[in-house]
Amino acid sequence: MNKKIYFIENSISFTSDHINSNDIRGTEKTLINLTTELAKNKYDVYVFNKTSNTTCISNVKWININDYKSYSNPDFLVAWSDANLLNYFNSKKKFLWSHSIQTIEKFFRKKQFLSFYKNKPLLITEGDYHYNNRNFITAPFGKKIIKLAVDNDFLDANIDISLLPGPNAIFTTRPDRNICILIDAWEKIYKLNNKSHLYINPPFYLKDDHIRKNIHLRNAGDKKNLINDLLKSRVMLVPGHKGEVFCLSALEAKELCLPIVTMGYGSLYERVTHEKTGFIAKNINEFAHYSSMILNDDEVFKEFRTNLIKIRGLRRWQNVANEFASLLEVI
């Protein structure tokens, strides 16, 4: 008899049918991909969230969270982001999959303390930066790292190495993730090459000066549109942010063999091997200099792309699910 795993989250209404939609972000993509793969591993997988209708997709059952009382307790329970969701069911082992750096002040303000000590979950973090910034008080019952992967569409997309993208830079994460640093750096980059273009995600108000300096809003569209935009770009420019615990957007670019220039804030230093797959700048002047090198020099870009092709596809969601399943089986 298969073991039963419940995932419970309470953000927006979605199921795995929304995997290609621009309406979902990294946390939702992670849940979709992880549960889909776990369902292939001989587990009965249920997701309780704000979906309006009960449905089964790729052997994963999606259920409205308000109907939880109709279901018996699982073998394993995984709360998504919020420890208070662990109170919905009893199980022999509980997990909290975290997507944030939670300060002690926020830990208590969000009323996580009592739920943690009642349910005693193992905390799942998504990288070294994330792990190191969840201290004993906010992870009192242990913590593990499970690093993420990208959708298979990014890994399976064709990369034509005979083509060289024009001097296009792209930023596909949220505008509140230090886009102000990027805009300031672009002033310097544009002076070095006024034929370069920067494409950023909406919503963001472009002033006339931004437009004159070739800053454009992307047509967000769906995942296919995102992949096409990345393939037409030469570099991802993403300073990073202290709240960024993984940055799936950067990994998507990396798996499409797009070099990255970053300041390394938050987890961004984990997405780049300096001078191999991109650059980690110490300051805004270095950021502009490194960006200009990739935009202006074909040989620099081709060297980075060659390095990225060699490591492309080494981690898939099957690996992520297997690591999590191994964690379940040692309990």
C-alpha cells in the first residue's frame, strides 16, 4: 500500500494545469514539480490549497483546503511556507518547506512559534544561504537542504550555438528585488554601449529617460514567451536581494546557457561560478564593467555559453523528488 503525503498551502488558486502560466511564481512551480515527481515514486500525493475544484492531474489530487476534514491523516505532512498549516492534520512526520528568511521578530509576529513547538517539523531549506539564515530558534527541530530544479521545458529547449544573440540583457525576477541597483548600473552600461537593450519584468513604471536608454518592459506572456526572450538575450543581470532564498529565475536563465552578472546578494552567489558561468561583482562599477564585457565581446559570451552547456541539465526535478523521498524513508 502506497504511503500518503499531504502538501498544504494557502496562497492562491492553482493546480499543475497552471505550470505554464505567468500567474504563478517560483514557490508554486516548486510545489507543482515536486508533487508531480513524487507521485511517480509510488506515493499517494495530495495537495490542499485554494483550488476551486477537486481534481486529479498526473496522479496528484488537488483539493480545496476547506474540505480537509473529509480526509484521514497522512503518513507525511508538508506545510508550504506557513507552520500554522501543520495543525490541519496529524501524521508521524511533519515538514515545513520554507521559502523565506524569517527573522526572530517575524517568527513570533507571524505566530509561528506555537505551531513549531506543537508540531515539531523538520525545516526544508533550498540552499546554503537559506540554511545558514534559519537559526536554531526558527528551526528548532532540525533543517535540511533540498536544492531546486527548473521545469523540463527549460532543459529541453533547443539552443542553437551557431547563433549569437544581440546585445540584449534581461531581468526576469520581481521588480522589488533590487531593480533600483540594476537601473543605476544600466546608466553606466549604456554609456559603454548605447546599442545595448535591457528587458525587465512588469509591473514597473518606465520614465522617458529609461526609454531613451533602451530599457523596455517585457511582454510577460507565458512560459514559452519567457523561454524565447531568454534565448534572444546575451546576459541576465540580477543584483540579488537579501530575501531571495533561491532565485529560480536565475536558474532558468542558467539552464538556457545564459551567463549571469550579479552582486551576489541573498542566494545569488550560489547561482554563479565567478568567471566560469558569469560574474559576481563587488560593487556597481564592477557590475557595469562585467555586464559590458559580455554584451560587447562575442568571445567572452561564447566562452561562458560553452561552460554552461557542459553542465546543463545535471539536476532535474526527478533528482529533487528522489532526495526528498530518501529523507522520508529514513524516518
